[in-house]
Amino acid sequence: MAPTHVFSCDTTMHYDAVVIGAGISGITVALMLAKYGQRVALVEKHHQIAPIVRGFTRKHHHFDTGFHYAGRCPNNDPLGALLRYFSIAGKLQIEPYHADCFDHVKIQNTPFTFDFPLGIPAIVQRLGERFPHETEGIRHYLAQIQRVCEQFSLVDYSIPLNQRPSLQEILKEHFSDPLLIKLLSAHSLLYGTEPDETSFLFHAMVVGPYYQEAYTFKGGGKALVDLLQEKLEQLQVDQYLGSEVSTIEIDSSRRVTAVTLANQTTLRTSCAVYCGHPKALLQMVPPSTFRPAYGERVANLEETPSAYALYGVTRTPLECLHASNVIVLPEERAEVTASNSTITSGVMYVTKGRAADTTAPNGFSFFTLFPASKIEESGSKAEITERMKLRMAQTFPQFEQNLVWAESASPKTFARYSYASPGSLYGAKHCIGQTNPHPLTRVPGLLLAGQSVGAPGLIGAMASAVHTAALIIGQKTVYSELSSCL
């Protein structure tokens, strides 16, 4: 294992770059800088790197909390390119989702269900069979999705994610059936903004690859994080785990000079890359560092939803969870962040847990999305857990009789591990009308990366990190090498 450094208060270390936050974006930045010969420190408040993507293990089961599945297009596979770039792609075993149903969608309290198959032609055919009066619109809409997938990628940072037309505008342009519009909005849970505030281009870039090929890794997010940990060690990145940053030091000429930890360790550097939620950065720098307007904009960024989650094991597998997920949409609306969402009415996402051994194969993870501004429902944790179990029983009739054990997590749990105060799953929204922070700040040597800066999800976080690292190393150098991995 790479060392977890604990120094006395007079210790001073010197680095080419200090990366703050060892989530996926921070790890990616650190690896890229180290790959090009820089001496790098990676600082993480938690005792392990990537605590959200790593997930956790209980009673012989591993549960993914931050990575469940990914999507890729035949000629556009940004995650695969990034893994090849770090020479770890061949060490991850791909587990494809079911070709006939990668996501099973239900409308709560109605008999309506729909199985999304893999491949845009298959989706066109199945949607046409269910909505024959919308056949022409289905064909044109999914052709638009496919064109975006072929032309754009989240790795291309020049693409604006906050421009019209919105997803809602495009859906209403093509369709008149509100049930079809709701169904095609279901995958907005992959990024956490509503159809009327989401750029169609952004939606297509995120969702289109899942339509073509959905997959996960054997071992889930933990398998990926373990390989990234090995790579950090190979490239001799110093890891300061269980270490909290108190101050990013900036001199009178407005240049970064050091990062000071809570234990008074000083990491001397001229380059600090902050990979956490932008709002927390404001507390780490001197008050005069940014213009008031910038600070106000960052402080007022709209958040993606948080979630209540239930993790557990049943005696027999739950319906549809072998190689598929289940998405349950509320009967009266499809919004993922509606202000009146509750545990019993919010959008619901259920996926399988992963057995750590072959004696316990029937784990599940259930998430109900919740507005980040509404941190806690009334009631004790036990009462909230019971409400979630009731929702599961309503969705899966066999659940109640088969349940062996279950544990729950709240938005406060996600906030504790992500260090984003509202527990937002994807950080700040990328939505029409909101300008998210740029990787470059007005302070030379202070850069940003992460979901709130680049794009949401695993691929978005890594893509943001690539762009930020390229600003330090040289964009031509990085992108020419990365393009060879596509």
C-alpha cells in the first residue's frame, strides 16, 4: 500500500502539484501528472481513496454506491480509452447487461412496464410496437441521439452543456403521448436534472452510449478503484489519507504557494488542483482570493438530488436484477428532483449487490432520489428504513417474504463520504442557464476538476480531470496520446 503520511507540525514537503480530493477525478488528475514526471501529492479526508465509487462490504456482499453501470458506443468509448491510457483496461473483466433488457421501467401504481433493449435499432422497434402512433417521431428522435453519440463525447470539453434546445423541447417536438415522453425522460436519473432544464445535447451524450451497450465491471467500482490504487503506487504518488486541508496558501501576487493540512503539515507547491465540490473551496482560500461575484455564483450553484438508499439481501434473487436494473417512475410525474418528493413517491432505482463469495448471491441496492435541499424526512432512521422496505415490497411482491437483512443510508450519509454538504449525487447541476466553474481560476496555479466542473458520473469526472491535467501538462501532448487509445 502507498504510505499514509502523518507528519509533525514542523514538517514541510515539496511537490510539483498537490491534488485535493481523492475521488475519481482527483485520482485521474494525480495519475496523469505523475505519468508525465511530476511529483504529486494526493490529499483525501477519508481513510481510503474514492470512498463513493469503492462502495462497501457487509455480510459477504459488496454494494456499489457510486458506480453501477456504464455505456459505450461502437466507435466512441471514452471510458475504455481512459482505462487503456492508464494501461488497466485489460485487467478489468466486462460484465454486459442483458441484451433484451438492460433497464426495466415501471410506472408506480399502474400496470405499465417497458424493457429497454440494447442497441438503438432494437429500441426503435420495441418503442414502435408499444407506441405505434409515434413511430415516425421515435425513429427521428433516436436517430438524433445516435448522431450525437457518433460526433461528440464528454471528453470533448469544448461542448457547452447548458445550451438549448432542452430535452423537454425536443421530446415535445417529436411526441404527443405523455407516457412516451415520461418513459424517454427516465434516464435523467443518470445525471440528476429535469428534462426542461437539461440540454438535449448533454442528455444524448450521457444516455446515448447506454442505449447502445450497457455494461459493468466484475467486482464493480471496487475492482476499478483497486487498479487505480495500484497505479498510484507504481507512479509514486504520495497519498495523504485521513488528512483534511485547512488552507490553500496564496501569496500577495495571487499565486499558490502551499497547501496546509489540519495537522499543520505544509505541502509546498505552485500548483493545487481542487477536485471537491466548488462550494467547499471558498472556505479553503483567503477571503479576497476571488471576486465577490464569483464567490456568490459558486455559493448559489443549484445541486443535483441526493438519495435515500437501502442495501440488503434476499433469500432468492429479485425479479429482473440478474443483468438488468429496475427504474420506478411516480405515476403523476417523472421529475427526479421534484420538491415534494418523498421516500414513497420519488423516482426509484434498484440494482443488484455483488456477492463476495458464492454462498450469498442475492444482494440488492435501492435508491430513491431526493432533492438535495430537503436533507431529511421526519422520523428516526429505523422509521425511514421501514418506509423504504415498504416501497420495495410494493414494487417486488416477493421482497417481504424473502428479505434476510437490510441497512439504509440517507443524504447525510452521502454528504459524509462525498464532503458535499447537501449530499448531492452528481455535485452541482449542469443545466440550461447555469454556468458551472471553469477549470482555470483567476489564481495562477489553482485549478478545479470534478463532476461539478466537467460532467456528472464516472466518465464525466474522469473527463473533467483529463481536461484539467491537460491545461497543466499541455493539451496537444495529452489529447494526441489519448486519441491513440480511442
